Amino acid sequence: MRFNGNKLIAAMLAAALCMGLAGCSSSGGNENTDGGSDAVVEAVYTAAPAENLTDVVFSHGSGFYADDITLEMTCATDGAKIFYTLDGSVPDETDTLYTGAITLSNKTTSPNVLSSQTGTSAGGDYIPKGKVKKANVIRAIAVFPDGTTSAVRNGTFWVGIDRNEEYGNVPVISLMTEFDNLYDYEKGIYILGKTYDDWKAEQDGYYEAWQAEGNYSNKGKEWERPVNMEYITAAGESFMQDMGFRIMGAASRNDTQKSLRFVARADYGKKAVEYPLIPNVQRSDGTGEVTKYKSFVLRNGGNDCNFAKIRDPYIQKLAEGGRFDTMASAPCVVYLNGEYWGMYTMAEDYSDNYIENNYGIDNKNVVIVKKGEIEEGNDSDISLYYDMFDFITSNDMTDEANYAKVCEMIDMGSFVDMLALNLYIYNEDSIFEGNNWQMWRVRDKGEDSPYADGKWRMLVYDTDFSTGIYNDGNTYTFDNISKVIKAMAEAEVMVTDEETGEESRNPAAMINALYQNESFKKDLVTAMCNMRNVYFEKEKAMALMDEMSAVYAKLVPPTFDRFGPDWLTWDTQKYYYDELYQFETFMEKRYLVFCGLMESAMGLSKFANVTISASDSAKGTVSIDGAKLDLSKEFAGRYFPDYTLTVAAEPADGASFKCWECTGAEISDPNAAVAEITFTGDFTLKAVFE
């Protein structure tokens, strides 16, 4: 294993190498802060030009500087006075008047402000044991002789902090907002506050900390607060925008480090973020890169917040290419009002605008259902979901005519892939339990996109409660498949909420009805095999584990030092490598046992070993029931002879498909690009391209 003994040391060195070579050091012509003579790539922090002649201009751009800097502020308007703040608050005429250049030095030795606040978690307060790293945050305005003011100019300046050593090549995000937006008793979104006191007064029994409701539990636009966000790359490129932000998540809202959701609105200045926040993200319809966001999230790790923090981004990255949407993400480091706020995962945010930006479909025609309720769309749109659910649970799904009607309502490939993913990772908080599922469709069918066909498609999110997270990774041999099948068979169509008494439709009953159909079961079995053989293939999974853990292992331990809780801060680096080891153990061994679990749980025949190759992988690709194979090397997978496989060859531009060469199985048509494979045991298949 990679995170034990000498391998642990090797991984630490790999992490340092990865962070060091990819990152950039401080700028402004300063020498490398470690005093070494080795050449390093230096970021160049250029001061942003004024959008208007009346704006305040800074002499230096936001970024990392090895030595003290002298910051000058200017405004081209005669008679203008500049006022500024150093605490993240929006300046006005009551704040400090600029009278001359100011010297910016290392701020880390100054007292903690936000980091020393209490009342941020019902589980108890954690205050860092020392001074957290800090940056200088400057917000300035010009007040003109007629009493009007300029736009606010913002800047963040790290002095004496080696960006390369600390953060490598990940972006650093500086957030600035009013203190009261976070910690005011009544309106502060980051604390227990008045909401908690009111809630607690009504309790008459024991409750867990995660069940408590505080100000941070509140949702909706009324609990959104203004914030200035600046995104700074390792190369010194920066992007800044005023937005709204709010707390997000479920039980993880109770953690000291909370997840944050950001929304662009005209109220704050711009309706969207037009910048590639997450590099190299391709649109879901495959037509280009995503460069526009209405919203995005900074995720603390959810259930994984105090463990590996890597589960959801890792799982979603491996599952890319499945017939569902996944959230693209990338690690980043956050500072809030100049104080170190730890490592986060920046991720996409599902919404009607996400669908528009990824599929080119008018967001006003988008319906999203989340856990059985309307998330996006009109309240009346819930009938579209109810119609599908009621048809499935009220009719005989063994009747192929009925099942064919269902396939006109839902993209069955998307649905079975989502179920297969949750079964493979042993997700204990998924659609099978009635939680953490979303689906979308267009309200009115159209011709503007092949995805505007009115079928429901799945959106994958929050996969953290999986992979043995609370069992040291040791659940890889657990037969969750039989457990799910049994629970589905016993599921009531309607379930009643114990607290509210409200009834809702139970998705487990819908899945159970579909499971009675042999076509559905065939698709599910094949999707489960593909999840193991293609998306979570062992070498691919371990390579991504090495790649991602090299970055996360550098950034997460300092985050634990900052946020606790106390029980894990005795040696955060060792603790984190133990967590990575446990996670890797599950991923490595689940691959070995999964088909055996399927065999016994689903009453299947002994699996067959399937080998597939191409005569020239540069000339074409092969898919098995919708899953595209990587044929840069010979593909090896396990499938069950109970069901045929559909293989499809797709030649590259300028090439053509010639035939299939098959040994050990029967193929419906060796010369057809799409063919059915019938087999009773191991077989090999080659796609011949010319």
C-alpha cells in the first residue's frame, strides 16, 4: 500500500515534488524565499487596470511577495479622497483616509480574528492552537467632491509566505465580506446564533450535534450574503467578482469548516462568472469547454470533511464518461478576510443554468427534481415526476410494452449507471435510502438538442458516505447488493415523514418495480460490470489515487490543524495518510471482490473473463453497452454469460471499421459495427479498423 511505512515517506516526497515543480513562487522580482539559488518559475502580479477613470488604482497586483511592499493608491479624478479598510469590510468616509503609500508586511503574527470566533458548531468550538497564516486585504473607494463614490477596489497581498512551498500549483481564493455577515447573532450565516437558541428552547430530549439547527442551517436567498471573490492562479493570473454566498450541505453545516455556495447575480454586478474556474472541464454535450458559471461551490468534503476529504471528487472523476452528469472539481486554498481558511474542493453546482451552460438548453425549460421535490422549475412540474413514478409503481413492469413506455420517460442508461455507481462504492446514503439523488429533463420537448427529448437524466452528487468511510475502509467485502434488493422488495410505495407526517413517493419502490423486468435487470447487471471493469478499473483507479493524493496530502493536514476537531490534531499528517490508506484499501479490494458479490446476490452464473483489443487503437474505439473502453492497452473485464453484450465500434476520422475477430463466443454479425455477443465462458474480441 502507498500510505504505510517506507511507502508513506515516498508518497510524502512525491507530494512535495508534485507541488514544488508545478507551483510558482513569489513575484515582484524578489528572490526565492528559501534563499536557494535554484531557478524557479515566478508569478508576475500585475495591478489590474481601472475599469473606469474614476476607480481607485493599486500600484501592485494581488499575489504573493517575498518581502515587504509599498502600496500606493491613486485616483485620476481631481479632488477625490481615497478611504480604505484592512479587515475585509466595505469602506466608506468613516474609514481610514489614504494620505500616502502604506507598507504591507507579513500579517501572520497579528492576532487571529475570524479564527478565534466561537459558536460555529453545536459539536463544540475548536480554536487553532497558534497564529494562522494571513494576508493583507485592502478595500478602497474614492469619494468625489460631489459626494458620489467610485466602485470598490479590492486587493489581497501575501507577504513572506512562499506560495510554491505552501500551495504549489493550486489556485488560491481570497474572500472578503463584512464580519457581521458571518458572525452577527441574528444575521451571521456561519454561527449557531439566534436560530440555535430558538431551536434549542423547543427541544425536550437528547440530540446529536449534527441534528442541531443554527443560523448556518438556514437556506434560501434571504440567507445569502455579499462577498468579493478573487481567484489567483499559480502563474499570477487573477479573476475577481462580487457575488453572493451562503452555507451549503446537510449535516456538514455543523462542521467548523463549512461548505460555501457562490451565486452570480445582477444585484452584485454580473449575472455569471465568465472564467474557466475549473480547468479543462468539457461540456456535458461534448461541444467544448465550460467557461461560464452561474454558481459554483467550495466543498469541505461533506461526510468526508474530517477524514480523507478526497472521496467525492475522486469518485466523480473516475465515473466521468458514465451516462449521467458528474460534478467537475479541483482543489484550491481559501483565505477569508485575509485569514487562512484551509483547503477546499471547488466544484460545479447543479442548477437550471448548469444545464443551459452544459447542454445549450434554455434554462427556463429545465426541470430538476431533487429527492422527490422540485429543485428547479415550476411547482406544477412535479407532476412530470409523479406521472413517471406512478406509472412504474402502478403497472406490471414484466410487461415489455409497459417497460417500453417507461423508457420513453427516463434515459434508462443514465438511471442504471447511477444505480451501479452507488452499489459499487457501497454508498449508504443514496437513492436506495431515499437521499442524495437528482434528475433533470426539459419541460417541453424540442429539436434544439438531442437531450431535449423529455427524458429524465441523472445528476450524481454527494458520494462521500461510501467506501467504508466510518469503518476504516473495511467494508469492501460487504454484500450491500443483497441488502438493497431485500430492502427494495419490502419498500412501501409511499413513505411518511416521522416529524411532519407528510407522505412522499419512495424511490426504492420504483426501482424495485423496474427490477422485476428482465431488460432492466440485464442493463443493470451490465452497468455494474462496466462500473467495475471500465470506470473503476484497478490501474486507472490507483493512478488517479496517486495523482490526487499527492496534492491533497500537502493541503489537507494544515486544514486539520486550522479547523480540528481536537481528536485528530495530535499528528495531522500521520492521521491523513492513515485515512488515505484506508480509502485506497477499499478501492483496491472492492475491485477484486465485486463480481463475486454480484454473482451470489443476484443469482448469476460464474462470471467470464473478457479480453478486448483493437487492431489499431488510434483508428477507432469500442464501447460495451454504452461504456467506452480504453484500448491503448488490452482491455480485460468480467461479465456474466446470463446476458448478451452489445459492442459498438466507432472508427476515427479517416478510418473505417472492417470486422470483429472473436474467439470463444458467438457474434451476431462479424461485419456490423454494432453487434451482440453471446457467450458461456471466457472469450476474446478484436475490432479491426483500416
